[in-house]
Amino acid sequence: MDLIELVQKGLPFEDIFLVDMHCHLGAYNSLYIPYIEESEQALQYSRTMGRMGVNYSVVSMLRGLASGELSANLDLYGFMQQDEKLLGWVTYIPSLITESLDIAERCFTLTNRFIGFKVHPEINRYPIFGPDYIPMWEYAHERGLIVLAHAWGANSEPSMFREIAAKYSNAKILLGHCGGREPEISAAIQLANQYEQVYLDLNGAFIYSRLWLEHFVQRADTSKLLFSSDTMFNNVFWEIGHVAFADIPDEVKLDILGLNAKRLLAGIV
């Protein structure tokens, strides 16, 4: 049974490797999210992953991004212990440099299933090229970590990452949402095509149409395209549908859904 048939019948992806690179747990003050308690969210999402056949989801804590409660990263470790399909992003707050790096050191020492940092310059109202992010970039560069950076807005548009990518070549950069709209999307694609360590997180960039994915496949290095849902904000089933029904080769669909991530996370998944 091929990918489209599986999706049409609502069957789990038993033989298709699927990695969701951009997920969250927690409440957010301006959006409705089912199940306010993080523990209940983790339980419900684990069930969702099982129904869909998701192999791994990489999660960050909204508490850690929005309120500066960096201990949320250790709470995430607890959820990761309960579900081996969960991998983790450590949240970094630019106004809490020492505290963020201390928590990061604890998390990365606990397990290699924390794969890197999650930063959100729009929530923190601080530009991604600002000096308070430098310690995080240096840390990621020294250890070869991935940084999932929200890249959509006045403080984080993709062009702002050019000098960062050039300077911190050993830090892998995942551009969250790819700018979200033009001309920022084109800037994100150009950056990923130019720099070996820059990847494109597709959620948001084609959130309302599979046509955007077709656009990406025509213009970008398809080995850089990574599937993401932005759970708990969006539904992973919906995002999978954008990939499944896009007019692109099946081998590219499989790369996007999980094989590109498997290569990026070699030794972890």
C-alpha cells in the first residue's frame, strides 16, 4: 500500500520512517490548546504518535520559551523518560544566558536525546543576531548541535541568519517556518542551498496548501527539507496530508517525512 492509500484509509505508517522535528508541550496565552496540563498533553500526543506511526517527535516546552521557566527543560526530560519516541529541544532565553547554559549542560549530560536548542526571537523580543545569543551559538558550534530557530518576523527573518551560518559552521541551523511568506521564504531557500548546515523546517511555510511544498521541492535542495507539525498548535495528521498529496516524487516525500531527519540525527535515531 503506497503513501496516499495509507493516508486515505487512515492507517498508521508502519513501514514509513516519520520524524516530527518541531513540537511543543504547554499552554500558550493567545491560542487555544487542548489539554492545558503538560502531562495530559504528553499522554494524548503519545497516543496520537501511536495511531499515526510517528517514530520520533522533537519537543520543546512552551513554558521554557515564554515565561523563562527553564526548569521546564528538566520536566521535558521526565516526559522523554516515559516515552522513548520523544526527543528534546533545550529552550534558551537570551536575557538568561547563564541560567540557560547551565540547564543546557544538565540536559545534554542527561541524554543525547536532547538534540539541540530551541530559540524564539519573536517571543523574547530580541533579534537573532543580538549579542545575547552569541554564547548559545558558540556552545552549539563547539558541540555540533542543532538550533531550531523561529525564523518568521521582525527579529528573526531568514536573511538575519546569513552571518551566523558563515561564522558558526559546525552548528546546524533549522529555520523554523522558513520565513513564513515571500520574500522571506526565498531568502530561507537561498540560505539552505548555500550553507551545508542550514535546513528548512516546513511548518508554516505551506501551512494552508500543499502547493507550497511543490514550490519548495522545485527550488530547494530536497535533502534539507524536514517535516514538522508545530504540535500542539497544529495537528500532525493535517501536516502529513500536505506531504502525502503533494505532486512530488514519492522518494522525496519519504525523505521529507523522516529520512532526511534520520540522516541528520544519525547515532540518535
